[in-house]
Amino acid sequence: MTETHSEPTQDAAPTDALNAADAPEEKQENGGCKLSESEEKAPAEFEPPEGGWGWVVMLASMWCNGSVFGIQNAFGILFVSLLKEFGSEHDDDLRFKTAWVGSLSMGMIFFCSPIVSVFTDLLGCRITAVGGAAVAVVGLLASSFVTSLGPLYFTYGIVFACGCSFAYQPSLVILGHYFKRRLGLVNGIVTAGSSVFTITLPYMLSGLLERIGLYHTLRVLAIFMFILMLAGLTYRPLLPKPVSSSKSGSRCPAPNKVFNVHIWRSLGYRIWAFGIPAALYGYFVPYVHLMKHVEERFGVEANKEVLLMCIGITSGVGRLIFGRVADYVPGVNKIFLQVSSFMVIGVMSMMIPLCHVFGGLIAVCLLMGLFDGCFICIMAPIAFELVGSQNVSQAIGFLLGMMSIPMTVGPPIAGFLRDRLGDYNVAFYLAGIPPLIGGAVLCVIPWVEARRKRKEAEAAAETTEKMLEHKIGAQDDKDAKTEDPESVI
């Protein structure tokens, strides 16, 4: 990128022409607001340092990923405590009502993602992350003072979750400020943070709930969010292009930067954006209800925390393995890795009621965690293939927003079926169907993308041929005038 500015001799004309061609588009993208010369040149000259302070940022982002999704994944432990604290065995809809607390929390994290991407562009990663963590602290502290289940829908399911959403997304965006060549490795380490917390938090929460109770446990979790506030302060920007182009200090942010509708022109992305949510109606069900299912089948003394630990360990391993494997899968064919992960997750969900031996549940959770890591780690590479690097941020934001609906309604439906049928068997069987259907829908994306690229290649070839014909015709006219100058008189 810097070579364009360092070769002023023979490359000057092409460079000037390229800049002239890009000027109107740049003006439009910035909403008609003129940027200073330093702001226009900085993105082209910027190169991530590939380390330095970036390693501190990586650790802060890892804490964010771990604390946010570690708490969400361990909700099954809190779910059992909530049933004892606020429930009554005479309530026929007990599990249905209680499951809404965790479902709202997980769903709101994803539902807010499109809004968070806009705030991140306008305000920057640091302000957005610190503000979100502060809101999450308030949500958990407020949850520790409620005396009934109803207020938890707001304090834990909405306030805490919205804060987590605003803290989480900037932790991924800021990594691009410090890393480019090592971004895949760093992203794998950061996302593995949720696996580390998923392994350790269930045991910690079980001990805390037993010794200090539900309310004080929520206050301890608020300390995690306070540390997340401090971690957000490390997100120092380094003049990357997304920050300057969104003009966080400008009065006129470009509409196409606030809501990028260009990504919806891709048929492959549209299929992906609707196929992924269709596959996730049963995704969060095991995280919420598996602990209670184990208590009902194997007794209260069963070591149920080890199941979440198994999911966490293999999920981290899966992110590292399949993230590396995806580098060797060409183009949009990476989607087949995601298809395979949905197929395995669906089958494993259906296997849960069939496991009458605790060791069988451990095997199921190991496989489920492995392919859960596969599904998560290749979302960004697939988005890059479908919409390009310039649109990938909001493409993921819109996708996460659409994922919020199935992830919210799935666990309450499973709890409703348990309350009505007396066990979780049917709930887990049904939870395995959406991943199978969603995976089948995603299989058409490589075919759609291949057809699109073929049409684009044909159109480009036709355009090139017309340009050559026009150039040859113009050259013939010029030669004719040169050979017979008297014809002009």
C-alpha cells in the first residue's frame, strides 16, 4: 500500500488516475464531509504493529470473550439455583418462566449487535466497550437485589445482556488495529477465552452458590464485569481505516456507514443470514437445560458440572483446529465445515435423551463442544468470502442480530415441553432438528456463489471484448486520418 506513494516517477500517472477515479466514491462514503489530508493518507500508510501493546489488548479481549460467554454458557448452574430460589413445584410453568431469564440474556447479546457495530464505528472501541461493561455491572448488581423472578427479565435478561453486547463486539474489532498477519492466531486465542471460562466457571459458581447463595454470587460476577471495564481502557486505537472513514468526531456520518445495505445484494449472504438462524433454535437448549436433565436422570449428586467442562475444553480445541483447517479450504467451500458442525450438533442433541449412562453424556458433550468451536471460529472467514473485507463488520453484526430470535425462544420452548410432558426427552429430540434443516439450507451457498462468479467472469470478458473493439476502431480511424490528410480539406 505504501509503494503507491513512494514511486512518483513512472507510476505517477496511473496513481493519479486511480485517486481521481476513487475521489467521488470517497466523498460519497463520507457523506459529503471533507476529511483532512492526514486522515485520508493515514489509512493507506497504516500497518499493524503485529505485537507490542497489541498483546495486552489481546489479553483484555480474551477476558472479555471469556467473562461474557463463560457466564452465559454456565447459566445452567444458575438455572438450577433460580428454580430453588423463586420457584414452586406447584407451578406448572416453572421451567418455562425461569428459562426466559437466560434466553433473554443470550438473545439480547446478539440482538444488539447491529446497533453495537454502529456505535463502535461512531464512538470508537474504547468508549463503547467501557460503557457496555459499566451497564453490565449495573445489571448484575441490580439482579442481586431482586426478590422475584419477574424483575430478573429486565435486570439480567436485558440490562446485563445489553452491556455485555456493547462490551463484546469492540473486543474483536480492536484486534485489527494491532494485528494483520497474525490475526487468525490471535482471534483463535481470544475466542478460546470463552472455553477457558466455560471450563472453570461451573465449578466456581457451584461452590459460590453453595457457600454464599445466589445474591452474593451475582455480586461476585459483577466484579468480573468491573474488571472488563478496566480491560476496555486498553483498547487504544491506531488509526485504522474503519475509524477514520466513519468519522467518529464528524457531525455527518455517512448513511451507508450506519446501515450498510450493500451486503444484502449478495444472494449467498442472504441464504447464509437466514440459514444460520434457522439452525439455532435448539443451539442454546443444552446450555440451559442439560444440568437439570442430569439431576432428574442421575440424581442431584451427579457431577453435572463436568459436562459443561467437556463442552468448554473441546470447543476451545475445535476453534484452534478448524480455524487452521479453514485456511486450507478454498473460498466459500468453507461453508461445508459449518454444515458438518450443524449436522453433528443436531445429532448429538438427539442423543442426549438416549444416554442412560453418564459416560455416554460425556462423549456427547465432547463431540458437541468440538463442532461448536468449528461453527464459531469460521463465521468471520465465511463472511469475508461472501461480502468482502469492506462489508464484513456489519455483515456479522446483522447476522448476530438475526441469531438472537432463535437463541431466545429455543430454551423457553424446551422448558414448556418439560413442564407439560414431565421430562426433557422430546425437548432434546426437537432441539436437534433445526441444525439439520439449517445445515441442509447452507449447502446451496457454494453453488450460488459459483454461479455468481461465473456470470461475473462472463460479463467481465464481454466488457473487455467491447473495449478492445472500441479501441481498435478508434485506432483505425486515427490511422486513416494520418495516411490521408487531404481528406480533411
